[in-house]
Amino acid sequence: MNNRDERLYNSTECHYKKYKFLKKFLLVVLFVFIIIGGLFGVFLYDFFYGEKITFTVKNNQPIALSKVNILLIGYDSELNGRPRSDTLMLASFDIKEKAVGILSIPRDTRVLIPGHEKHTKVNAAFAEGGGQLAMDTISQFLGIPVNYYIATNFDGVAGIIDTLGGIEIDVEEDMKYVDNAAGLVIDIPKGRQILDGEKAVKYLRYREPVYADLGRIARQQKFINAAIKQFLSPELILKVPKLIQQFNNSISTNMSYKDMMNLAKLMKDIKSENIKSARIPGESKYIDGISYFIHEPEGTRKLVNDLIVSKEYIANSKYRVAVFNGNGIHGAAAKISRDIELHGFKVDKIANADHYNYENTLVIYTKEVTDEIKALAELVNGQIIPLAESAYAIDESFKEFDILVIVGKDFSGNSQ
């Protein structure tokens, strides 16, 4: 490949990745409300007619455990051959704890598909063997059972929003964006309005120049809250028959209709704050000229244990944390913050402490000691102290946080 061809290839590849990345916003928002909202609608239908359903897994054995793992698949157009999964998420429904953990797997993640001898991209599994092979691949990759899959294309997602009558959103600013190569034109005015399926997709795809991905993430959360609020409204029951028809037209799954109804019945009490999501950690890397996402094994293991397996991630995410460097070692606060975030805690501030002479790592709390705070202290090998007994010069801004971690000289660089 000459230099000109290489530059063209890199430019095309970059543009293609940018277009595909813009679709990743669907990761949390659309699939979460498809499952929570759609299945809740089906539950209302079941409740209205008073029919009792026995929930069974695919092999027709009753589910003994209180947790069900469902692979959520968003796939691209079939115009250019067999569709590949563009979005992959594993949603773990914990019936007992009334919580949902959602783990995102990038489409370019390098994995070994069952029956293959060589590693390839995870999205090839759906193209080759549909939902079942995608399920088997993710189960092998993460080392956990996957019970069901639900797959839809993005046109189907927009159609479901239309069936629901749109989603009411207060649009923060005038949104204008044109990408001729991707066939994307966004033109949504500022102000409160009801977005239909097409506009809702564009609202979530929009990436403003100032806040970029942070702004998009904020809109995703805002959209989730608005969607779930609508799903919980009494008026939804009037739309259930049409919603069920839309689901039948837009979604393929190995879940039986009865399974979906019973799951919805069991999940009806889940609150929006107990729905949490994260992406497996890692980085993009070229191998033999092909761009892959290479996951970080230890970080992935921790995230799966916390978010999918134990649900500690969801409980931890309710805590806001500030991390201060109290030992003067460059990057110490950032390193410990990454470890803390892997366990779900929200690190909203990283800065230097008032001095660099802290011998021990401190975990200062503002209210009361909880199991989550004890777990964080164990994670960072820190000493727990109440705010009132702390000698640290606390300013007014600390009141915004639940926990302050000061990294001391005993910091080894390796959290638990």
C-alpha cells in the first residue's frame, strides 16, 4: 500500500469509526427502556387479564436463582450482507435486589468465537450464528452464564418510540449537524417538545462541540429518566396491544412470550436509580493491520464481579468521591481513582491535598460508616475517619461529596 492509499485508508477508517461510534449512544438508553419499558408494558397486559405465567429458561427448567442474564443486541443494516452486531450489552436482572446491571461490550472487542481457532471481532458472532452464537461467545468471553438474547435493528427502536407516542424532552439547545457520508441530518430546535422515534435517535446521537461525549452522556441519562417516567404512567396500558405488535415486528429473541411477561411482572418495582451501566475497560490496538478493542482482563473481571455478579457496583455508584494526592507521587490520585471507579464509585474530583506529608491513606466520610465505605477503605488500604475528627483543612466544596480519599505515602500503586 503506497502512502496515498494508506492515508485514504486511514481517513476512511477514521470516518467509519466516527459514524459507528455515534451510534453507541444507544448502548444504555434505547435498550434499557426497550427492556424495562417494553416488558413493563407486557406486564400490564398480563396483569390486566389476570393470567399467571410460569417463568422458565430456554431448556424449560424453572429458574431457581433470582438473577437472569440477557444479551442485548443492536444490529446494523442487511443491505451489505449478513448484519453484524453494532451494539452488544449484557443486562443482568437481579430480581431479589430489584436492580439491573448493564455491561457494554465494544463491537470490535477481540474474542475467540466458539468453534473458531483464531481470534476475531465479537460482532462476527452474530453475523455467523445469530443470537445463539453471540450468546455463547459472550458467555465464554466473560466466564458467566447468559440465559437469553434480544436483538433489534435501529429502525425497530425508533418504531417502538413512535408506538409509545414519543418521549417528552426539554431540548437544551438548538441542535444542528450534517454528515452527508453517514446520511445524517440533525435539526432539532431548543425547548420542551415530544420527540418521535426519528428525532429521539438524532437527539441522542448529537455531539455538541463544547461538552462532546460528556454532554451526550448527560442527555442519555436525561432521556432514560424521561422514558422510564412515561413507561410508569397509567396511560401506557392503553398502548399495550399496539406495543406488543411493535415488539413482535421489531425484535427477535429466544425468550418466549410468557417468559417476557413474567420477567416484566417480577421487574415492575425496579427504580431508575438501580439501573446502572458501564463499559468493559481496555484500549484500541492494531493487530496484523486490523483495529481491535483489547479488553483489560483484570479490570473486566472486577467489573463483571461488581456489576453483573454481585451488584456491589450499583450500591457503590450512589457515593460521590473526591480523591486528593497527599504523597506527592505523580499520578497517584489518578491511579487510585481509576481503581475506585472500576467498583462503581463516582469520582467527581481529583486534586492535590493541602500538603504531601500524609503517611497513611485516609478515607474521610461525612455522614455514617456504611458497608460501601468499609469496602472502599479496604480497596485502597485506607484508614476510616469521620469528618469531625479529621485534621484535613476541609473547605465548603467538600460538602458536595460523600467520601474524601487522601492518598498517603503507604500507597503502593496496587489496590485490592
